[in-house]
Amino acid sequence: MKKKVLATLLVGAMAASLLAGCGTTVETTGSSDTTTAPEKTQTTETAEAGEAGGSDVSADITLWTYPIGEWGNAETVDSLIQDFNKEYPGINVTVEYLDYTNGDDQVNTAIEGGQAPDLIMEGPERLVANWGAKGLMVDLADLWTDEAKEAIYPSVEAACKSNDGIYYEYPLCMTAHTMAINKDVFEAADAMQYIDEETRTWTTEDFKKAVQAVYDSGQENVGAVYCAGQGGDQGTRALVNNLYGGTFTNPEHTEYTANSEENIKALELLSGMDGINFDASLQGADEINLFCNGTLAMAFCWNVAQEKNNLENIAFDVLPMAFPTESGEPQLCGGIWGFGIFDNGDEAKIEASKTFIDFMANDEKQVVESVKASSYWPVKDIGNIYEDDELMTEYSTFVDYMGDYYQVVGGWAEARTAWWNMLQQIGSGTDVKTAVEEFTTTANAAVAQ
């Protein structure tokens, strides 16, 4: 693939930019999804593990993981757990792999049946604002030592604990979600003139001109406001919020503010644009597939992991972009991923799960491999782990544009459902202001519960 490579940035510098761009707290991304039951793999019964380890910790635990980079790949995770078992041969880890279409339902069904996993890997919007807020998770305060608090970026730490200060997540990695365009199509339509290729930014006015140019060139489906479900909804939220400077919640993360004049104006713009279609048949993963096969000229559900995962399926030059803004200062949704522990009442399993987290996220050598497996960046400065990686260097640009991590507001699960329902209503002709007010009322009612 053709690539414009930006000047190499140190991971430490990227992290500093993240802190400058975030508020006092720090999506969830959609990924390739299936409708089958989670795949299981037993990864700890190896001779090497039994010979090398010296720990007497012993337990059988389950880890359920969403597809966070290669943490959704059994071969990669098997290798990571083999490293773990060299130190802790008595802890047997069984892994189940979730997707973003059915994963939440599978977890919730397991919870209802008293069969929740011991460990789960995902972000604060699930571990803190959902399952943690419901009292289902273990307090991880003992992992958050003074040393950990000093090492991990403050914005990340804030996102991993509830409003009353309980730590329900221990973080591993982070990223900034972007959008992307098919550069070949944009060049053919003479639409690259509307893009600042060096900073990967564009104004709202130039976005309108670019979409129109691509549409006029014969590309009927320029972009899709996908709304079949919540998968990848960080993309549609960022698109709407950035266009005219709207917000999704208040700064305190206690109230949804999507009914602002700025957001209503953005949704009215999108619903009236040639080439932008509200599509109730698509979720984020579907949009990604259509972008990668050339059906769509842009994707709103994108980040570096999507490009890595789809390199073999893309026959054009991908140009990752920040979302268009009126101000010229994009505020991207961020992602934080780490581990939480369900409180299943078994202290031995809880202790073994904490041991697993500590090894994967804190062991000086192992944390590098754990983060690299995610295809994202570390939540603390451990040096430039992606030196000479051109693709990661290119995407490091977007860490500068990280915005507020608002996904820890109360009623998050209900708000996500109400969001895609709202987009469906707008796509079917409902008055924008009416639909947005209904969303905000529903979401804020969930906060109050």
C-alpha cells in the first residue's frame, strides 16, 4: 500500500499529548463480528510452564476477551498465556473470544445464569459504568498501588474508577479512534484539495465540499451513518459532535447533552447531504467491510487496528483522518482497554485473576508484548515500543486530538441503544430535533435510575 509516513514520534511524547487533549477522565470500537458462540481455548497445560515456574498460586480461571487487536486471536493469546504460565504454572486459564455484535448479550446471559467469567478484557464503559456500577465487579484497589498511580496517565486512571472512587478496571492500552477515506477515490474526484494531508484535518465546510465532489464523480455511496446497532457507535458520535462543536455529555459526566443546537445542526446537515446515507442495515463492522471493498469512499468506524486487520483486503490507499470540525480542533473519541474481575465469590480465583492482570500489565518485559498484541499504545511511558513501525507512527498523529473520555457516564448501556434508535428515526424521516430530544430524555432517565 502507498503510505505517507509522518515524522517518527516517541510514545512518551504521544502520551503527553493525550494528557493535554483529555479532560480529567478518559469506546468502544466495533470489530469483525460473528454470531456464533465464543471460541474456547485451553492454553496452560504445557510442560514448559510446569518446569519454569516457581509460584504456588493455583486456580482454574476463565478469561473472556473482546477483539482488542490480536487479543481476539487465539494463537496470539495462547502465546501470552504460555509466558504467564512459565511464572505461574498452577493457574490454568481458559479463554473465550467475544465479538461486538453479541458479546454483551453473552456476558449478560452468563451473569444471569451465575456463570460469569472470572476475568474480562474491555473498556471502562463496560467494566466501570455498566457491570461495575451494578456491583458485579471486584474492587481492584490493591492493584492500584502508589507506584501504579504514578506511572499510569491520570486521565486513564480517572476513567478506571467509579464516581465514588472504586477501581473496577486495571488498564493496559489506549488509542484514538479516527475516520478514514479512500484516497484514490478522493484524488480522482479532485477532492483532496479540501484536506490538510499533513495534519489529517479538514473543516466542516471542506468536508461538505469533498463529499459533494466525490458524489458528483459518480460515487453514490460516499459514507454511511450506520445504525443497525451499537457496534462502532463511537464513530457516529464523534462525527456528530465534531461537525459544529457539540458535546455528548456535560464535563462532569452526569448528564447527556446531545440535544444541543450544535448537534441538531450536525444531524440536519448529515441527513440532507448527497452521498451520506443513514443505513439501518449496517453496524460498524459492516461499514468497515464496505469501505475496505470500495463500496463506501469513507469510514467513520476506524483506527489503526482496523487497517492492520484489513491490509490484505484493501486495494487502495487508505488515508486516516480526524473528523471534520468548524473550529479546526478535532476532539476524537478515545479507547482504553484493560482487565476487570467479576465477583464470583471465589477468593482463590480472584487472587489468581489479579496475578494474571499484574503479570500482563506490570511485568517490565511482558507488558511490552501485551500492549503490542493490542495494536494500540501503552497507558504509561514504557518507551517507544513501535520504533520503525511506519503504520503506528502514522497513526500516532491522532493522539494529539484525543478528546474527553465521557463513556463512563451513568446509563451508558441504555444511552448507546437510544443513540442508534435515534439515528434510525432520523434516517426514516423523523424530525431531527424531535428524535434528539427523545434520545436525551431516554438517556438522562437511565442516569437517574
